[in-house]
Amino acid sequence: MIIRLLGTISIADGDDWRRAGPAKQSAILATLAMDPREPVDQETLIERVWGSSPPQAARSALYAYIARLRKMFEAEPEVTITRGADDGYRLKIVLERIDLFALRDLVSRAKVLGAAGRHDQAVPLWREAAGIPRSTPLANIVGDWADEARRHIEAELLNLAEERFNAELAVGRHREILTDLAAAVADHPRSQRLVETLMLGLYRDGRADEALQRFDQYLARVNRDESDEPGADLLRLRHRIQAADASLNPVSAKTVHIGRVVPQQLPAVASGFVGRAAELSAVTRAVTERSTTSALIVGMAGVGKTAMAVRWAHREAERFPDGQLFTDLRGFTPETPVQTDEVLGSFLRSLGVNPAQIPDDLDERIALYRSMTGEKQLLVVLDNAADPDQVRDLLPGGDRCFAVVTSRDAMSGLVASEGAHRTRLGVLDLADARELVAQLVPDIDTASIGLDDEALGELVTLCGGLPLALRIAFAELIDQAGRSVSDYLAELRDTGLRNLSIMGDPNAAVEPAFELSYQRMPETGRRLFRTLGLIPSQTFGVAATAAMLTWSVARTAANLRAMVAANLLEPIGTGRYRLHDLVREYANRRALAEDGQAACRRSRERWGDWYVHTAHAAARVLQADQLLLPHHRRPAAPSPEFTDTDQAIQWLETEHSAALATMREFGRDGSAETVWLLADAWRGFYSTRTDFGSWRETAQLGLDLALAHRHHHAAAAMGRGLGWWATEKGDSQTALAHYRDALTAAEAAETIPWQIAVWAGIAAASYRAGELTEADSAAQQAVGIARRSGVESPRSVLNILGITARELGRLRESATTFEQAVELNRRLGSANLRVVLGNVAEPYRDLGRLAEAQACVTEAMELDRRLGSLRGELSHRDELARILIELGRWEAAENEVAQAMELVDRLQLDPMRPHVLLTSAMAAADDPAEALRRIGEIEPSATGTIAIEMHLIRSRAHRQLGRPDPTDALAARRLAAQAHLRVLEGKALTESARTHHALGETRQAIEVASQALECHRETGHRPGEARTLRLLADLTGDGDAMALADRILAETRAVDHP
């Protein structure tokens, strides 16, 4: 590598590194190296180096820095800085010669191998990536741009750690990685994926109790902060560990496959399949002789291509032990043809890839699919392809896989480029027709109804030899008892002459059969048939169809069964059907001709009304308090009633393909409101199923329509949906961009609930991005709007505001926010009340509201006991001990700590032990040696608040023992300031001042104590203020300060600490 970005910006110098020059010169190189593929204009360079107010000489200085950088690269001919477009500069370099891009390349290759289940090959790449030397990215660069770039890189590095440890676990190296993994969890305590991996590693190492303790440790932080609630995967893992689920046991690296899924997606074999023996054998030979990896079945519509492909696939399925994938590409249907990325997303999910790991980029998605199928024996059936281009990227990657493609197109491009075997399907002959009759009506003597070979031959001719038309004709003959074959043939001839069309057009053969069947239906049947032609989806259910017709469900179901008997409709499950595209086209033309555009439009509107109403009902059950766009749609037929989330999810899952087709088609014909209402209703389902592809598509479609119609309310909802989607994908910057647009729309619509929801989304995205200040600001905006508008703040907003306020040291605001949460939980009768009571006790304690803090935590403990929550009792006893310490009730505090430690041992919650030991050491204020002994039991590698409080206790104890040392207090100050933990920073400043005082450094003690006093007054930490005032009084002899300190201590009932 030549350029280092993962640390101080440096350039390779033989076997060593040298700095890339002064900070501004380094910033120029960093800017160019962060995206070497694109030129960077001079204005951007100047702004990133000098900020928004550059000096007049900035441009000439830029030239000088560029010249120096070029000189530094003279020994590296493959690295040049050239002039680019718009008078900018571009760094020309092989990407992998920059450490960040070398790391990204390794990660990308490792992910592809891992997604394909080839973890043994991925692990060395992960290790190589993890082994690239690094420290703080862009370490010597300052400014907003550098800060944002650092955040992105650090997020990548966290993802690297998460993926690398998962891969190591997948190859059975759980024991070897536990130490490094525990350290990673300590560095990134918010990463649920790292916690999950550590828990699974401990479980596989025979340490199930420790695994569950890790969960409790994570939950303790959640309960303390009311943030990062355990996700479904983490909760599920905990349950499986408790149940000693055997499937969690380690597996051999050679047997690891993502999800260990064997897809079996082939449709059922259609009845009435005859002939095609030679064609079936030809496809089988292509497989057995390994002459090709793909076969084409081509022919006109209705000739039976799909039936043959499905029949062959079922017959040969055992050749493909890794499964069978199937998709209808909709190349020749009125619906929008399926896009490549959509099919690949579906296939990858079916192969077990976590939806969150499916790349958005099409090329990356193709590469992952090829890698996933490279070593498999998999069959892929691609039905109804429009042309070769729709198919090429869907062909599997391995030579043991096989693809079967059906199309009306000759697909000559695939024959030429892929060597595909092509089978052309012709029409059925007389022998095939005899076999078809025998299959369809085995109990009828064909001679008795006059269907001899001559009549049968004419029937085959009139139906063009197409299986679809013949099945309909046979059904019509059998249904019309007492009717002669000769009469039917005469009518069929007459109808065919009236519908004469171009030779080779399948409609010329099938439409006479359609028309005769249609004309002989009763009026109710004809109306149903016409209505079916208006349905946006190839598959549909009874209730939605009933709504289009304004019929009862029972009446609709009975008429649909009659359509099945007439071979005009295919049943595909309980209450669901599929319509052949040729039948659909004919029915659609009939509807337009007989009912007119207006009536057809009203029928489709009723379809949309039913879906909107039902989808919103399901969404409400799925997430009772979610915000949805208002609607006034009323279904013309009964819709399902959902009593639990399982029913709601099942309905949303079953109807998803129909709803997606509806959104697409309604989007094309201008029925915009239905589109955004359905997209909004399906949003919760998408988040539950992590179906990111459909989520993004529908939200974007709804947003485009909302913007086109200038419907601000809908634009706000769709933009919020996209923001949520991006947040869940881990792309906080994209999320924030969507949220900002959504906020503009919500403000234009003057819709208060959506403004609150969008601000809450901004807060969540900012918090995910590590932007605590921005998250806090957004949450405050949400609460402020709610307060001004008289609207109740959502619980999620109150939680994040209380957390951020407390972490940033705004104790009064944190207490007020948690008080609102307490009130809301009391009103709702929520079991979460005990947790919120414990949360509000913490800011109460620091504010000096000790009696209220004690009352809250006592009530919380009573609720813990009612619910039998020993875990909650442990946490609240620990908090009560800290309150008692503030009150100077040392013996009572020791008693609570002892009971808390008993619960730690009883429940084997070792992760809680450090926190309880710290409280125990605080209680030993008059015995510094004992305090040191107690914190000596805590791991020295502790981080976060544990580390800060350890430093403070150690500093105090050494000072009490007559060995004052400023090191620990300074370390506590540094850690607290870095983490923006203002309350702890104030405590650290006070302890630092006391240490200076003990060392006889009066001037420094007064200076630091003054800083501490300012910090305590800013945060509202009244006990800290009083103790610091007493220290200042000792240092300066200020009697007023001492009097004020005594008054505060008396008001709060707190005591001074040594």
C-alpha cells in the first residue's frame, strides 16, 4: 500500500511510513484519496482544507500543496495527481494501494464468499482485513467533512468486526475468538450483532450461563438507557440458549450454508399434460450429457411451455439436491415484467441470505447470486421470459446447476452466447388429443357422444392444437349434456370465421373456444369472467374479487369454482386462483367492450378499496400505535378480521404479490392515492420481514406519485418510510436526507403527527449514526411540536429524549421527560412502569431530589416483586444503595448492596457484578483500603462509565490513604469529556481539584474546582455543586461559599463525601 487513511495521513517510504506533510497538505491528499475515481474541484478542496471562510491566498497555497504532493510521489510512477474537469484535481492510483480501499476490497470479497456459505475461504480474507494497521481514521484532519468521513469509516470498521467474528464462528473457531470478541463487545457495547456472536460463541464453548449473563448485561444497559431494545434475533437466541437448542451446536465448516435452506419453489404439476415425450427426453439428455447448463422451451402462447417445464422439473428434481427455484418473469403479460434485481433479491432470500445482507447494487447482487450457486446442484426455472437480456443475469453460476427458460421468443441470443439447448414446442396432434380426452374425462365413452377420430381431428384443427383451447373445448362438451359434437363443431367453425386473425396468432385458435364457453355461461358467470380481466394481478383471492363485483363471498366462490371446472381458471391454494394471460386478455377486452371504461374503472376502484381497508386493518394489528395515512375507503365485500399479529402477518404475506402488482398497475394508470395508501400499510410488514427491496420500491413509487400530485401529506409519509428503510439498512446519511425531505412535506401539509414522527425518525437515525447531540436536538423538536400542538408525545420520543438529555448532562430535562413517560405508562397500565420509575430515579438522585428518587425506586422494587422480576429487583436495589450513599446512610447502603450481590450470585449475573462492586466501593467511603479491594475484583479492561467510576474511586482512596496521585482523576476527566458524560465530568473535575489540594497545588486546585462548579451548575447536579463549594471555601476561605454549600446539603439531605 502507498497511502494510509486509517490513521495519520501518511505515504509509504520503503518499509516505513512518513507523514503526508502538514495538516492542510494532508487534508488535500485525504480528500483526493477518499474518492480517487472522481476529480475534485478546487472550491471543494479549499472548503475542506480552510473551511467556509478561506484566506485570499488559499488558491495559491492549494497549488503549492499539490506541487509538494506530486514531488512526494515522484518515486511512485503509478501514482499521479492530474487536472480533472472543472479545473479540479484527480488522484490516479490503483484503488487497492490505498489502505481503506484495500480493506474494502477484502471485505467485499469475504462477504461474497460468506454469503455463498464458503466461510472457510472467507475467514482468511476477514483476518487479512482486520490485520490492516489502523488507528483513528484521518487522525490529523479536522473539520466537518473529516468528522463525517470518520464516522462512516468507523461504521465500516464495526461492520468488519461483526462479519469477521460471525465467519470465524461459522468455521467452528468459537473458543479461539472469545477473548477478542469480548474486547470488541466492550469497545462497541451497542452492537447487538457482536453481543449475539459472543453469546453464541460462549454457548458453543459449553458456557451457556455466561452467554445468558451477557444478555442480561446488555439488557441492564437497555433498561438504564431506554435505548437499543433487544432485537428479535437477540431475543430469539436467548430463548434458544435457555432451551438448549441443539441446532445452535457447532457444525463443520464444510457443512455450513447460509440459512441451510433448500428451496422447493416448483408449482404443482397441471392436470391434462400429454405428449411431449421427445421434447422431455431432449432436455434430460442436455443435463445428463453435460453439454450445456441451460435449456430453452419456446413456442406460441397456450402451447404448454410452462406445463412442460414444470413437469420436467418435478420429474428430474432429485438431480438437484440443493433445491429448485422458480419465477414467472411476466415477459408477455399486461403486468410490468419482473426486473432482474427483484428476482435476484427473491432468489437470494430463498437461498437463505439475510435480507439485510443483500446488496442494493445490481452488479454486487449478481456476483453474490453467482457465488451462492457456484458450488450447488440447483435447478432454476425462468418462466415466461421476454428476451435473452431478461435472463442472462439470472443464470446460476455453477456448472452443476441447470436453468430451464420458457419464452414465446426464439431466444436465439442465448443459444449463441450461452450454448443453450433449444426445444421448440409444436401443437398437439390427434394422438395427443386422444390422451388428453382420456385424462380429462376418463369415465365417458367418447364414441357415445360422437367424438370419433374424425370429429376429434377437426376439433384439434379448430383449436389450433393448443392444449389450453382443447381443455376448454372438452370441458364445454362435457358440460353441455345432450348436445351433439357436430353442433359444437359447427358453432366453433362459425365463431372461428368471425374471429379470423393473423396466422400463427394464438388468439385465432383459442378465442373461438373462449367465446363459445363465454356465450354459454349464465349472466353471473359472464360478469365474473369479465371482471377477472380487470384484476391487476395474475393471482387473486375470493374476497377481493367479491368486492369488485359487490357480491357475497359465497356467491363469488361458487362462480369461481365453475370457472375452474370450465378450465378457464387454475386453483393455486385455498381460496386463491391464477388466470392464464390469454384468458385474461380476452376477458379484459370483453369487459371494456360490454361494460365500458367507466364501469371497469369503478370495479378496479372497489378492488383498491378492499385492499386499502384490509391492509390498514392488518397493519393496525401488527403495530397498534403506528401512524398511518388517513383514508375513508369502505370495502364492497367483507374483509378478514384479525385477532392477533400472526393472522395479520399471514394475510400480508399471502396478499403481498397481488398488492405489489396493484401498486405498480395503479401507479401507471394514475390511481395514485391507492398506491401510497397501500405502500404505507405494508411498511410495517416490510420492516418485520426486512424485505428491503419491496419496501424501497413501493415507498419510492408512492413518493413519486405524491410529488407529482403535490400531495404533501402522502409525500411526508412516503419520505418517512424511505427514511426508516435507510435507517434499518444502516445508511444513516441517506436516511437523514429522506427525513429532511419528508419534514419539508409534513410542514407543507401542516400535519402535526407526521412532523413529530419525522423528527423522531431523524432522532433515531442520528442516534444510530453516533450523533448524540443531533439526536437530542431532533427528539426535542418532536416533543416541542407535540407540546405546542396539544398532542401527546409518542413513547419512543420520550425515551430517546430522556436518554440523550441524561447523557448530555441535562438532568432537569431528563427528569421531566421521564416523568412524562411515567405518567404515560401509568395511564396505559404498562408493565414497563417499573423500568421507567427506575430510570427517573437516576436524574432525581443527581438533581438532589433524593426523597423522590427513593420513593420511585421503592415503588419499582414493589412492582418487581409482584411480577417476580429478580433481575429488576437487583438493578433497583443497586440504585437504592446509591441514593442511600448520597444520604450518608452507609450501613443501609451496605445492606442493599449485599442483597444486590446475593442476587448477582443467585441469578449468576456476572455482567452486573462490576456495577454492584462499584456501588459497594462507594459505600466503603470511610475504608479506602476496602474500597480498593472491592474495585480490584473488576476487570482492568472495563470501559465506559465503569472505567470512569473506577478511576474516581481509586483516586479518592489513594488520596484518603495519603498517596494523592492526579493520574486517575485526569483519566476520568478525559474519558468523561470524550463521551460527553457531563455529570461524570463534573465529578471528575471535583476529584481532580481535591487531588491538587492534597498535593498542595492550591492555584491549580482553585482553577479546577471553579471548572467543576461551573459544570455542576450547568448540569443541575446539586450535591456535586455543594461539595465543590465546600472545597472552594476550604481553599479560599470564602464564607459565603460555605454557607451556600451547607444550605444545598440541607435542602437535598445529601452529605459531603471525603
